[in-house]
Amino acid sequence: MGRITLDKVSKSFGDVQVIPPLDLTIDDGEFTVFVGPSGCGKSTLLRLIAGLEDVSSGQIRIDKQDATHVPPAKRGLAMVFQSYALYPHMSVRKNIAFPMKMAKVPVEEQNRRIEAAANALNLTDYLDRRPGQLSGGQRQRVAIGRAIVREPSAFLFDEPLSNLDAALRVGMRLEISELHERLETTMIYVTHDQVEAMTMADKIVVLQAGVIEQVGSPLELYHTPRNKFVAGFIGSPK
Ligand code: ADP
Ligand code: MG
């Protein structure tokens, strides 16, 4: 579960093609990072996979099924944004439970999953608080918890740590990497931060103006960048 394939996927907004047709395979269980400068199309690509934008052409397959025109809620994916998008009037417990309530998961099962997510994310003591009573890092953990309880076949992160201060960011990177080890679930992580890309990724996809410049492991990109853009962006010596 969790293999995602893009076949000649493109995206235009009006007359402007922001993603020319591209092919990409994300393997099951892999931690893939989309990296590139602001405006290069990282969020658009992630939103196409999530189904929050329609493709202009091409096909998206998730677990071998054609998902190109499947609505977002039916793709089995969970997205975590930079703005936590929590409900301020609901407790942490209710925020985490919300997607399960929508999906009519039985209450006992909801409680089991909430306990497990709270344990994994060190939120056990905060379940009765409201988001306004939490730190930025804790709020982002609640947003991740809300994704976990959906038991998605893949997690999609769009710059989840860019609102956090530098020290907290380092800790949260580690937490997300550990979560990936534990869950063994496909994760796609968008960032413009090459340090995040180099430290977290199994596979990095380098984008420039909607074009994939190179795909490879952090070491491959560092030692054998295909061009000056990749070398410059990854910070390799060549
Ligand atoms: P990134 O996430 O890498 O910063 P985006 O995917 O947000 O880049 O944007 C890629 C390009 O597509 C930008 O030029 C942006 O202005 C454009 N774009 C994104 N969303 C829309 C939209 N809904 N309508 C028009 N243009 C958009
Ligand atoms: Mg973006």
C-alpha cells in the first residue's frame, strides 16, 4: 500500500503551464522530499496527488488504481499543512477525532487510535486542552495526530515546520523521521529547505519551474548532481 505513480501529469492555471508533463514514481514506504525554490510548483504537485487540484492532463495511480478523478477524501491519503488548520473551539481529543467522526469510525476504535497517536506524539497530557493553549510544536503534532488516525496509505506534508522556530524545527524533523520508521508508511514531504531534504529523505525530487531536474538519494544528488542548479541547490562542492 502507498505506491504513487504520476504518468505525464501536467497542470496549467489558465494559459500558464506551471507543471509541464512529468513522470514520477514514489515507492511504497518511501520518504520522498520535493525540494526547490519558492514558486517552483512543489505545493501544486502535492495538491495534484492529494486531489485538491485537478490535473490538466495525465494519470495518477495510487496502489495501482487509477485515482486521477477520485475525490480527495477517497484517495486514502492524509495531508498536513504549514498552517495547522485546527478547530480552535474543540479540544485536542476532538480535533484528532474529527476525521474519524466524519468517516463514522466506531467510538471505541476512535478512542484506541487517539490513544495510540497521542502516545506516539507525546500528546497524552494535552488531550483536553484547546489548540490556543498549546505551543506551535504541539499544535503541529496535533495536526499530525489527526492525519495518523485516518490510517492513510500515504502522508503528504506541505512545509509543515516553516512556522516553527529553528530549534523546534530540528526536533520536529527528527520526530517525523521517527514516525516514518515506526509506521513504515509512504510520506511525501515538501520543503524549500535543503537541510530538511538532505537529512530526512530516502529520495529527493529537485524541482525548478515545474520541471524535475533530478531524482535521487541525498548522497547521489550530493556526489553526482546532474547540473549546476542541482549542485547549487543541494550545496554540493561541484
Ligand atoms: P511552491 O509550493 O513551490 O512555492 P506553488 O506550487 O505554490 O509553488 O506555485 C507554483 C506556481 O503556480 C506559481 O507561479 C504560482 O503562482 C502558481 N499557482 C499556484 N496556484 C495557483 C492558482 N490557484 N492559480 C494560479 N496560479 C497558481
Ligand atoms: Mg508551496
